[in-house]
Amino acid sequence: MSKILEGLKYSESHEWVKVEGNVAYIGVSDFAQKEMGDITYVDLPAEGDDVVAGEEFGALESVKAASDLFSPVSGVVVAVNGELEDTPEKVNEDAYAAWIIKVEMSNPSEVDALMDAAAYQSFIGE
Amino acid sequence: MKYYDKLIFELSQEGRKGYSLPVNKFPQSPELPVQLQRASAPRLPQVSEPEVVRHYNNLSQMNFGVDTGFYPLGSCTMKYNPKINEEVCALPGFAGLHPLMPARLTQGACKVYEAMNAALAEITGMHTFTFEPCAGAHGELTGLMLMRTYHMMRGDLKRTKVIVPDSAHGTNPASAAVCGLEVVEVKSLENGRIDVEALKPLLTDEVAGIMMTNPNTLGLFETQILEIAKLVHGAGGLLYYDGANMNPMLGVVRPGDMGFDIMHLNLHKTFSTPHGGGGPGSGPVGMTEEVAKGLSQIKVSGFHGNFGVILRAYAYILSIGKEHLKEVGQYSVLSANYIKECLKDVYKLPIEGVCKHEFVFDGLVNDGGHDDVHGATTLDVAKRLLDYGFHAPTIYFPLLFHQSLMIEPTETESKETIDAFIEVMRKIAAEAAEDPTLLQSAPHNTVISRPDETTAARNPILKYWDTL
């Protein structure tokens, strides 16, 4: 069984969002990291890049596959988790501690369209 | 198999050599700038001639290829490469060619290009081909450049998007991105085919075209292709055919007749030239007369592509003959369906029905126990196959399923070989149900068992000297 945290919002492409005021931390779910297997590389955007809800902002690579990361919200990247460049395994170790980008949201209401923990639980059907 | 795992560097002994060169009488060239001169000699292995010969012979004994065994690598068409192709290629008149020779000395080669162009045009229903691209993805890029040029020549500059199905080969979106086009994904239906209703709203006046593989990467024929062609053309776009899966279509269905405007062929797959290990390949691009108007604006090779590969493919076409080429596709389809039907009770078949030259299982029916860590996975099945002397199939592609295992037997395997493979696959399924750890720790009979792929990817060591 994959871990799902209460209080976070989830996208259908398996990203989680943690909202703090106007800022959103974005990572991938425990389910996603398990499906990917050992993560070997995290392709990060640059600080200051624009992200658009539903569009790609980076990628994860594992031994099995490369998978695009999709932003659940629109806005500007105000920080990236540079630690993941050298230690991508942190995504496997704790997917919810390993945030990938921090976004200043331009339209915080986009969060409402995402799933809560219970909805995500039934979405992945475990 | 003899156990041999030495690196040539490990054989090195100070002062040993396998050559004898005269003393260099010339002073060091003063023209070479200091920063480009070596500060120290390269650290090459110091070995004698017999050591070099034995080293590489021993390594080659451990090689697995289509000349040593069955190689059911889905989407790669690892068919047997007839040796007559090599004989033709080795004829001195061909082997001694150079692209800068005067035209009067290269007429034979020109004739091969011309005849091959006519043969491929007839097989595919295209108007003409360019032979410059040196591989499939190179062909895709060339084809998309032609697509872009076609729209630009009509003054239609808005078309910057390319539609790609979610089942596509990864090279399709990559080629589109390299060509400066934006990729739009279209979903597949439950039956593995493109969702035509989902396609319709994507067909705006910004769409340059669609890239399709038919049969697709699930080995399934896109039955709606004529409707899709009508819709895409109606919206002003073009259709690109990824020829990676052309094998079952040979002599049966032509991309031109399905409505495709541009396509590439993988001569190294469909037309039996050796590949794997990165080439050499050949990805000629075919096109309609309308698209060919832009061909003179595109140059993707220094000369005329990989002539040796084109020549081998031509030898293959001639030696099989027009009347038998159709059987290539038919037997490849028969072999694939036979394996599928014989194994679908022990491997999950996500989509029922007749496949073309390949098909995809979604892991084992009984993986021997499911907890948080899984029972035996597709990876474990593939590793276990090595113990029984078969090459592993393509795994974890396409991405539509979690445990994809993609088998393509090709037409060149005998029933005995195919039956032996089926027997082993059934045996592995039974092993998984009984004791999945046997698979999880496989392979047991190979020189190296499971390399640590994760560490290799995270911290690659690319130079021998870095290991000391």
C-alpha cells in the first residue's frame, strides 16, 4: 500500500501539492515513486520559470523509464529543490519530504480542482 | 560458455607491446598550439598481439545475437540477416566505393539507389524516397522537417503542433521537439486504438500533422485509419507513418493507401540488415509528390546515407522476390499470434484479439504472491529467460501498462524454436507461482547476474582509470 498524506492535494498525473498561503510545494506521490522504481535523475526547471497547470515542468528518470512532471497549478517557480540533483534517491526515501519545486500561484483556485487524500486513494485503486 | 570477464587494461604489463614502429625522425610540430598538446602519454593498455586476439575472441564468445539464438525483442524486428546480403556488399565494385568518386565510376551505386527507390515506392505507395537519414529517428526528424517545409511553402506559418498517440515510440515526441514543434498527446481507447473522438477537438489550424505507427506499439492495427486520415487532411494537416512496425504490412497494406503523406522505413529492421548496438542503420523517408516539392531544401547527411545498409536491404528484397515478400508479413503475424494464444492463460493479455507481428503482455497472471514489494515482475521474467538461453523481450514499453512485456518473434524462426520458447515461458510462469524468489534472483547461469543499474545510472564511472 502506498502512503497518502492527509491535507495534501493530488493530481491525476500523481503530483502532490502542499499549499501555504499563495505558495505551493509540488512533489510526486509515494505511489508514483514506487511505480517509477529507483529514481536516478531529477530534471528541474530554473527559478523564475513560468509553469502552467497541466503542463510539463520537468522530468524524473528511473532505471525503468523517464516520466514528465506536470504542474498541478499555474504560477512562477520561486525555488527548486537543488538537493535532488545530487541525491535523487530522496524521492524514493520519502516522496512527501522531497518537494521538487515551490510555486508562487497566479490562480490559487486551481487547487480546488485537485483530489483530496480520499479521492486520490480511490483514484489509484489500491 | 567459457567464463571470461577481463578488461583489456587488466592484461596490461609495463613495456609489453604488439607493434614495432620506426623511430620518429621529425621534430614535434610547432603549429599545434600548446594547450592542444598532450602533457603526458595516453594510458593505453600494454599488451602483445596474441593477448589482444584472445581477449576479443573470448569476449565475442559471450556475445548473444540473432546468429546464436532467439531474440524476441518487441518493436525491434530482430529477424535473421541472410548472409547473401553480406556477400553482395563485399563485391569489390561496391566495397571500394567512395562518395567523392567521379560520377562515371559510381553508376552502379546510382542504379542501386534508383532501383531501391522504385522498389520502396511500390511497397509503400509513396511517390519517392530520400536515402540520407541514417536511422529511424533520423528519418522522423527528416520527415518532420519535410512536414514543416510543406506548410511553410504554402505560407501557412501557424502550424506548430504535432499530435502523437500515448502509445507512440518515445522517439516520436523527441523528434518533434528537436524539430521545434510542440507535441500534443492523444489518448488510446480501452481496445488500444487511437480515440478518434478525443482526436477531433485537437485538430485545429495550428496542427502540422499527426505521427502514427500502424500497427501501433501494441501490435494492433489502427482500424480507424481511413477516418483519421480524412479528419487530419480535412483540418489541413499531414499524416506521418513511423515505419518501425512495417514488417507485418509488407506486400499486404501500403501506408500510401492508408492516407499517409510522409513515412520512414527502418531498413535495418524490416529489410534484414544487422542492427543492435547502435547501428549502422538506414531510415529512408518516403513522401507524396506534393511533399517532395520541399525535398531540395533539406539536407540531413554529408553524402547519401549508409549505402552499405541500403545495398543489403536491396539484396534482401531481390532475393525474397516480389511474389514472396507478402509471406514475410504473414508469417511474422502467424508466429506472434501463435505465441500469444499459447501463453495467454499464464501471462495477462490486456487486449484480446488478433495482433500483427508483436503483442504485449501485462505481467504474470500469478506472480507468486503480492505484498507491498510485489511478487515476480516482468523484469524478473526477462532475467529468468536468460538462464534458459533466450534473449529477453522488450520490457516496460509501451507505457500504457505497468508490467509490459513485448514479444516479437519475426517470420524467420522455426516452429521448433517458437515451441521451445513457449515451453520455457510456461515453465517460468510455473516457477513464479511456486517460488518467485527464484525469478527475483535470476539470472543464475550467466557470467554476470544483475548489475546494479541504479548505482550505474546515479554515479556512472566512465573511465577505467577512475576505478583504481
